Amino acid sequence: MAEGIKDKVAIIGMGCTKFGERFDAGPQDLIVEAFTECLADAGIEKNAIQAAWWGVHMPDISVGRGATTLGVTLKLPFIPITRVENFCATGSEALRGAVYGVASGAYDVCLALGMEKLKDTGYGGLPLAGGLGYQAPLRMFNMTAPGGFAMMATKYFSQYNLSPQDGKMMLAKVSSKSHKNGALNPKAHLRKEITVEQVMNAPVIAWPLGLFDCCGVSDGAAAAIVCRADMAKKFRQDPVFVKSLAISVSSGEEMLYTKWDGSHVEPGYRAGIAAYKEAGIKNPREEVSMAEVHDCFSITEAVTMEDLQFSARGKVKDDIDAGRFNSDGAQPIQIDGGLKCFGHPIGASGLRMMYEMYKQLQGKADKRQLKDPKVGLTHNMGGFPSMCVVSVCIVGK
């Protein structure tokens, strides 16, 4: 019978580059920057790493398709390395490989590293999602990411009887909160507070989403070293333990059938249920101390609060208005600034989220530090609301 991975694996080291327009660094530089911090944080020698998982979503524009980039760049000693990708959840997929490698008993110590170098393309957004293959021009020829999530926003407004003004105000509070948090983070790409009024009055990208409702594109990398839980305190006294890691991939029914209501992300809800079950969490609203979620757009964060059962269906506006998800609220979200402030180097985002949870649980988040958090959650999403993959990982002391 399946046993799951709860408390079988510990994170003993993490590293994260500064995210941004990193024209000063090539892909290999970013890999080394994240790994150097990670290795020093773990306090181990490089040859202790027995296997690695390497996440990059768009390798053709930077590092090629194989796993040799990681092995050659880091001079890893002839160990198994697997390159993975899963749309925007690629960083979480790398972490899942390392965690499951240890939990299976195959390895004692593993590395997960995710990187993406996008700004050198000169393109303002993400390059064409070639992973969709022939479907992209045939089925999604007029689909953009802002357009897809804008439709989710208008559907949410309609479903729960929000006026356009009230709906946009709700989303503006989401973005303003994240930028306030990100202003305190030296590794964030965008470090400037913005007011609700600035969000409301920003140029429209795809109504009702304006400029500040959308995350940007960045370069960056992040890494984690994990080991068997029973040996973690040989390396450090404050390891972070993995309670669960669930990934849910859409079956396609959201896009092809009408029973999906369009105002939530079904794989996000399903991944949350699976992660809570494995972690033994009965009441996510009360038991999860903090979270980093995939706020590619402000509406995504809002509906994710409901998908993860932090808010009741149709009631997230009440919690946003009450400040529940602010840094001084009952359940802080995006303490590091989220995708809104870091941008989205695809292969790195999932591990960047975990980096913040790791530092918070250790009490090492500097000016962003929360008061004694116990359980952290990361939510990493790839694709459109109507067809996507979502990873949910829960960690604790």
C-alpha cells in the first residue's frame, strides 16, 4: 500500500538568485549563483549529492535540451541528472523529482535546481508555448495569457455578483499588497510599492486586468538540497520537513465541456485536496500559516485562495477587504512579493516560492519575517485556467 512522503524528506539547503533583467549573467552564471548559496547553506561538499533534477522550460533559447548543462556547469561528479519541465510548474517538478528520489530510498541527498533566461530574447512576454505543439495555432490562435485570465475574472465577477468597480478594486488590493511585500525583498525584480489607485488607473492589458494585475518576465534561478529526514540534523539544526507534494494535471474537460464554471481552477482545487490529505491537514484556513501562490495575474491569486480552501467560494473579497492575506494578517500570502514582484522565469518560480517558505520557517526572512510560522504552502501553476497543471507542496518545522 502507498505510504506517501510525509516527513520522510528534509530541505537542508536553498539558494536563490536576484531575479530581474539579468543582462549581467548568462544561464550558467545564474545556475552557479543559486547553487553556490544553496551548497553553502546546506554546509555539505558537492560530492555528497547523489542525484539531481534540473528544471528549465524553454531550453532551446538558452541551454539546450539535455541534462549535461547542469552537470558540466556545476562539475557534478558523474551522477544521474534528469531534466524536467511541466510548463510554469517546472521548478516544482524538479523539487518533486529530488524529494521522491530521497523518499523512495534510492538516494540520501539530492539536488533540485530550476533556471530560466528569458530577457535576452528581447521579447516582452513569454515566447510561444511550443509545448502545445500543433494545438497552439489550431485551437488557441487568439488566446493570450492575459486574455485567458481576464475571462476568468469577468466570469468570477458575474458568478458572484460583483460590479466591475468592486471586482477591479478587489484585484487592485491583491496587487498592491504584493508590491508592498516585494519592496522589502532585495532579490525581487520590482521593488516599488504601488497604491490601489495606481492599480485601478493603470493601462488596460485585457479588461479587467491592467498593467499591475499582470506579472512580468524575468531571469533567475533557485535551488534546493534535500536529504533523508532522519539524517537532516546532522547537517543543520533547523531543517524544513516536506509534509506533502501533489501535482494535478487537467484532463481537458474544463476546455471541452460545460460543467466547469470558469471561475476557479479545478486542478488547483484537486492538488490542494491531495496535499492536505497526505500532510494530515484538516482545516487549511487555520492550519496553514502562510503561502506563496502562482499569482501570474491578480485574479489567479484571488481564486487560488478559494481553490486552496483559505476562503469560502465566492467570499475571497471579504477576506481581502479584511486584510487576511496581508503580511500582518491571519494568513499572509506572497510575503516575498510573489510573481508580481519577482516576475516569472519559468523553471525557477516553483523553487523561488519554496525558498521563501524555507527562510520564513527558519526565522531568517529579515524584514519580511513573520511571527513563528509553523506550516508553509507553495502553489505553482502552469497553463490557462481551462487547461493546466498545478503543484502544491506543504512544508513545516
